[in-house]
Amino acid sequence: MIRLKNEKQIDGIRESCKALSAMFRELVPLVKPGVETIELDRWVQNWIKKIGGRPAFLGYGPKSSPFPGSICISINDEVIHGIPSKRKVANGDLVSLDCGINLGGYISDRSVTAEVGNVSVDAHTLNQVARECLYRGIRAAKAGDRLLQIARAIQSHALSYGYGVVHQFCGHGVGLAVHEDPQVPNYPHGPNPKMTGGMVLAIEPMINLGAGDVDILDDKWTVVTSDRKLSSHWEHTIAIFPDHTEILTED
């Protein structure tokens, strides 16, 4: 069932999203050659703790293999859910930073893909187009329209550049839990409900330089491109109102 939020709940989600945006403003400049991804994870955990929140992703998932980090850090051919480790970021990397904050029970969710140092032309163009896909999807999110208009906007822009769109993972409702209904695919597929005032969605295109196919590594979390070509991932949490749509995690 689609979970619609009331004004009090949206205000709480908005505050969580503002905090997440503030965190990203400080985090992205730290993503430099030589930094270990586990260092970034510790920084994120400490930042969130200082504001009285909790990392929304830490411990998320099945009891047999909960996510062990406070942030997902996925590099180059890693699409999403990369686990922080002693791996060092290198010049030329594309680094996806995907994080959520639980602030008083209200959840925010955002992803930025950072370009580290001197990236290739292919990497830069892919990253810019993936970001454009995000904003095209957001512009298609309007009360009274159908959900799959978001998917059509994202897919058509990615395909115009010959890029692959990941099908196996998608955006989602968010705000009172990390993942809520409805699913928000990046290609036209599945249920197509009308978007309604009070919906809070995480729109997150995952766009690949090659094909859209992906694999999951043995750690049961890290998703990589099947052809091991580059991927870019961008995400915003948005709220849909009867007369406008608000990007809650915008800087």
C-alpha cells in the first residue's frame, strides 16, 4: 500500500533531509585520492551521531547479513551497496556515496556520484547524464500523473546516449522506513498508480556505461555491472504536493 504522509510527518522528513544535505556538503570534498572508504564511513557515522541521528543503513537488511556500514560507497563498476573497507579511492574514480539518516524516526535518502581528480571523458559524460536523468525523473513526478512517467523520463534520456539502465534495482517510497511502497523503477515496468499529494519518494537512476545487467558479489551486498563497465548513481528524496513537487535533499 502507498503510504501517504501528513503535514507533521513531512516536516519531520524534511528536517532529516536537510541534515543529510548538510552532511553531503561536507562529505563530498573529503573524497580524494588516497582516502580509505572506511575512513569516510567513520566520518559519516560520527557526523550523524553528533546531530542526534542514526545511520539509516547501518544494520539494515536480513539478520544473516545486515549492511555493516553507515554509508554505501560504490566505485567505478560498483553500482550500489558497496561496503566501506580499507580500499583507497584513486585518481580518476567515480565514487557513488549513498546514505540515509534516521532523525527522530524520519528517514532521508540521497546519493551523489563524485568524480575524483582527473576522470576520463567517458566517466564524466556518463556521470553528467545520470545526474540529468535524476532531474528529468523529478520533473516528471507530479500529483495526478502516473508513476511510470518518471521511469520513461529516466530511460529515454539514458538510452539517447546509448547507456544501460539498471532494471533489477529501483527507487522507492521513503520517510517512515528506509524502503516503502511504491517501487519507482527507472524503466517502464510494473504497477502504474497515480501520484498523490503526500507521497514521499526516493528517485534514484542507476545508469551504466555498457549494458544494464548487474551481478551481486559474494558479500551479498555489492552490486556490480555484469560487463564491469562504469556506473553512475544519483538520488534525491522528494515530496509530492497537490500543486508542486519539492526536492527535500536539494542543497
